[in-house]
Amino acid sequence: MLKTTKTQIAIFTIAILAIFAITGVTTQSKADEKNKQDNTTISCKIKSDVQSFYDKDMIERELKNHEGISSAFVDLDEKITYVDYDKTKTNSEKICNLIKNLGFEAKVIKEAEKDYGKK
């Protein structure tokens, strides 16, 4: 039979508390990083003269490959490109230039910070 001393119990308790403390700090750091990232995301609408599915796919592919852009969607009916991007890595002017370099018109019609349910 094992004899457990008060010292062993104390060491075990401290070890468990240390594990919880480290895990809590790591979780909080990840949450802080996500909040920081959320604060830098911009949602942008760009008017463009896209005519076909081929053009749509080409623009979406080019935008998604650009650093800082998290999502890109071209609405053929509305002729609007919706882009979410990290404002610390790119901006709407660069995005419009990417679209223009593909041979299309591009003009920002709306730009705002992404709202993640914050009040």
C-alpha cells in the first residue's frame, strides 16, 4: 500500500494548478490574437465589369492568392466583387489594381470594418 505524504499531495496539487494556469494563458492568448485579427478585417464591395463565369473564376482565383485577402466572391448579376481583407497587409487600392491588371474596371463602392457581432 502506498503512503501519501502531505508533501506529495501539495506537489501534485501545485502541478495540476500549473497545468490549468498554462492552458488558460494559452487559450487567452489565442482569443486575444483572434480579436486583434478581427479588428483588422475589412469588408469591401468593388464594382467591376465582369461578363462571364470564366472572368469570375479568374478574378476570384487571383484575389484569393493575394496576401492579406481572406475571401473573394464575384456576383455576376450585380457585377460586384466582395472582398474581405486584412488591412495590415493590403488595401482596397491594391485590390482594385489587381482587378484592373486582369483587364477589368474596378471601383470601390463600399468599404467597412468587418462586424463580428460586436456592439
